[in-house]
Amino acid sequence: MNTAPTVHKPGLVLLGLLAAADLSTPFLTDGEHPPMSVALISLGLGAASLAFLPAAWRGRRSAVVGMVATRLVSALLTLPAFFIGGVPAGAVAVAAGILALTVLGVVLTLAGARQEVAA
């Protein structure tokens, strides 16, 4: 008998909060840090992540995978902050926080998404 995954919900909550934060990125940028194009991509990824959230919450594996994938792509958008000169220290700190929280959310989500099989 398969049981629905329930442990992954804390990870989904964290990823959902990060997705909601992505929605505000175009309104928080100065147009340079992050560039407006990156902010708009973040907005789209945040919206896509939130679209996956209800089905992922119910345990649908494809939605969990979609949620994790969109969050990882969004986190990858922060990497240039570490390698491009002239990025303010505050922006680098935010990028580091986003990366750390995304990794934590993905680990929590995937660790709990395993379905237990009862014998």
C-alpha cells in the first residue's frame, strides 16, 4: 500500500515563500542589480512555481519536480552576483541567502517526497 508523501510540506512552504518573493523582484530592482531582464525572468519563474504548488502540496510527483526545477533555475540566476564586479555587498548577501534557502527547501522537499511502501 502506497502512502502519500507528507513530510515534504515544510520544504514546499519554503520554496513557495521563495517563489512569492520572486514576484516582487521587478519592483525591488534598480534595473542594474539585478538587471531588469533577470528580474522579469524571476517573476515568471516565481509565477510558474506557485502554479505547481497546489498539486505538489497534494503529493503529485510531476508538480514536485516542476516546483524543484523552477526554484533551482531561479537560484541559478543569482550566481552572477558572485562573479560580476560592482555588485553591492547587500545584493551578494541576498543572493547567498536565496541560494542557501533554495538548497534547504529542495533537500527538505525531495527528502520527504519519497513514498513509503508498506509491506
